[in-house]
Amino acid sequence: MTPSLSEISRVFGRIGLLSFGGPAAQISMMHDALVHRRGWLSEQQFLGALSFCMLLPGPEAMQLATYAGWRLRGVPGGLMAGLLFVLPGAMVILALGLGYAIHGALPLVQALFQGIKAAVVVIVLQALLRLARRALPDRASWGLAGLAFLAMFVLSVPFPVIIAAAALWGAATRSGPSADVVRVPVRHGATLVTAGIWMALWATPALVTWAAGVPFLTDLGLFFSRLAVLTFGGAYAVLAYMTDTVVAAKGWLSTAQMIDALGLAETTPGPLILVTEFVALLAGYAQGGVWMALMAALLALWVTFVPCFLWIFTFGPYVEAILARPRLRGALAGISAAVVGVILNLSLWFALHVLFTRVIPTALGPLPDWTTFSALNLVLIGVAGGLVWGLSLSILRVLLIMASLTGAGHLLI
């Protein structure tokens, strides 16, 4: 059954509102909604699309949502699904970012996010286990996921190298039937037209700001456009580069502001790459007050997420063609296994930063400074675990309860 646009809007609107916890939780939520509950996509289609999206620059969960919407209802469905996935978090960050720029750090908001962070650790772990059970059907897949995790966490092997190695392994060792694959007709002329339209849309803001003689916005637009192309493996892969540029090279933010930006993006709904909106907003506010902040934030959103629609609408028709070829399908299966290890790396990174104030990069991967351990956050994670696994409460209820606990604690102290 093909869902209506109103059904797609309800499903992805809910996912967008509850998409806390980064890609692991977001991908699991989409799998539950699209494959398990409604059967809009098959298991093979979902995992194949996920592996494909991991090959693209940009936020993989947002691109997966866009692909699912496109696969179900064409370009209108893809636009609706992608926008509804991003806009709730973007609006939250816009409101909180303006408050931060005008008034500085807000202690009550930070207290609310403390409870949300603890809940997210549990939600991500639950999501990761679900994803592993589906994406790792045999011991070889589990071994590949483990190797991907060690390569990224311990050896800091670049994400593209891990994905390329997993694809080669999958193509060499796996093949099989593809009976549930439905081919989507591919018209190469239409592909070129689609690419041209979306590339023009992507470039328009930078051209407008250049023609209007606003060098700050032009520089900002070009920087975040460049970042959108470099973001392989999710936002974590380019955070160091972005921090070095906006803090050291351009002086748009201080180090403390950059840390706050990352913390805010981690604990609001939507993809972590929304940190670009917060960074642009603060940089714009420093340059010209509220109006410049709003223009900078909207520009960053545009040049960050328009490329996502470009990649999906241009290359989406080729996913089904890839899944119909056994060797290419095997390559995507290998990538799916490696993706579990990559997401485990991101999940552990997030958990360490919740439990410890300071995490030190070392030759053996990020290690915590044990003098900065937060016993309170460990207790909060335990409470969240009881709510999720003991009482089986929904994600929304767990987030609200945990935020209320830490918020009330802040007000009482």
C-alpha cells in the first residue's frame, strides 16, 4: 500500500520531533516506523538505502528519511520527509541560539539537557542493539562490525577507508537472490536535469550575497557549502576541521562557544550537523546583531541541507538497480555491517562525553579523565534505563521525565 502525503507527514513529523540521540536512535526509529509497523519498505530496501546513504556526504539519517519519502511518493514525499526530519530541531536551535546569543548560557536549559543526555545514552544503546540484530545476520558480519569499530575508535582510520574496505569484502564474499527488489526506471537525461536544478538552488544564496556585497555571508555560505561536501561519516567526522576553522582561522566563535554549540546540537532533535546553524547564528550575531544572526542561520541551513536533496533525488533511482546486482548488493551488505561498528563508535563517544567532563584523545582512542567522572550522570543513566527497559515507556515520555527531573533539581538547589 502506498501511503498518502498526509500519512507521510504524520509519520516523519513525529520522527522529527523525537529524533534525539544521533543517527543510531534516528535510524532505529525510522526502521520501526517504516519497516516493522507499516511495511512501507522491505528489510532489504531499508538496509540497502541505509548503506547507500552512508556513502554520501552529509547527515545519513536525514538522507535516509528523504530517500524513504522519495521512494514512497516521489519528489513531494522526499521533500516532505526530509524537511520534517530537520525542521523541528532547526527551530529549537534557532530559539535557543538566539537566547544564548543575547543572554549567554542559560543554566535552566543546560539542566534540562542534562537529563535528556542521560536518556539519550540509553536510547542510543537500545537502538544500536536493534540495528545490530537486523544488519548482522552471521558471525562474519559481527566480525566486520567489530573491526570497523576498532579501526575507527582505536586507530582513527578515516571513515571512507573503512567503508571502501567493507564494500570490497562484501562484493568478494557475498551474493544472492534479490527477489524482493523492485526496479525503479532510470532515465539518465532526467538525472542530469535534476542535478542541474538542485546545484543551481544550492549555489543561489552565495551568488546573491556576493552580488549584494555582504562578504561575511558570502564567506560563511562558501565555508558551510564546502563542509557539506566533506561530511562523510556524519558530523563527527568534520567537527575538528570545523572547530579549527571557525575558532582559530576565522575567529567567529570562542572555544567555549563551540563546545556549547556541540552540546546543544547533541541534545536537540534532528541531525548533529545542525550545529552549523548554531555556529552561523552566533557568528552572525557578533557581526551585526539579531537580523544578521537570522540570515546567517538560514544561510547555513540552506547550504547544509539542499545538497542532501541533490544527492538523493539525483542518485536515488540507482539504489534499486544496485540492489538488483548480486555483487553490488553484497558490497552494500558489507557496508551495512561496517555501519554498525561506526555507529557503536559514535555512541561510545557520546556516552563518554556524558559521563566525563574531559575526554583525552590518545593513540588508543579517546580516553576519559577519571577525575572528571560525573556520578550524578551515571545515576541519571540508570534511572533512564529503568524507564526504558523496566517500565517500557515511550521515548517521548522518557525524555520528558528525565528533563523534568534535572530541571526541577536545578530550580530547587
